[in-house]
Amino acid sequence: MEQDHSACEREIAKALGKFQFLEEGIRVHLGSTYLLIAKRLEGQLVTRFSQKDLERKSLGNLLREFRKFCHNDNLISEISNLIDDRNTLAHKGFYIMYKHLVDETDLNELAAKARGTADKAESCIEELAKEITRVEKLLIGIV
């Protein structure tokens, strides 16, 4: 049983780590987008977008901002669909610390859910990297 707890904890940690990459990737994309807008509008219109505006935003809030600047609706939808799974893993992961509250069947199911969620998040990270590259190419020669 102890081994099941440890394995489940590792799977949840891996999955939650993927969400940290997603959040940071969205921050990078938005920061680059803000810079692109500022440079293109320089001297014509005041823009006060800042990377600092993004530091404390949750994944849901970042996604709301991201959808304003990204044409990849499939990626936005995939990330949006994962938010509830991420929250479930985080909350249930907390209960694993109290081993008597979780039985072995729940651990196996939760570990499987964590693996599936991590795989989906990884796919989103790969798509997000393409979007970041697209925006950064637009910055070449401007910055």
C-alpha cells in the first residue's frame, strides 16, 4: 500500500508539473504578444501591457487572456478542458497525504487519471511551443 501511495504521488506531481509549464508558456506567449503590440504601436498609441501583469494570474485567467491573442481554438479548448482535471488532481493529491482517507482502488484510478492528464497536458505544451515560436518570429527585426 505504501508503494501505491508513493507511485500515485509521483504521477500526480508529474501531471501538476506539466501545468506549471503550460502556465509559464502562456505567460511567455502573452509577454511576447504584449511586446509585439507595444513595438508596432510605438508612438501611435499608448500600451501599458506588461509581463508583470501576468505573474500572479491563475491558469484560468491566463487562458482567458491567451484566447484574445491566439487563433488556435483547438489548443484553447484542450487547455480549458484540462483545468478541471488539474484541480481534481491537486485536491485529491492533498488527501493522499492522509493515507487512511484513500483506498488502493482509488490510488490506482487516480494514478491512471494523472498519467492521462499529463499526456494531454504534454500535447498542449507542444502546441503552445508552436504558438510561441509564431509570435517570436513576428518580433524578429522589431526588438
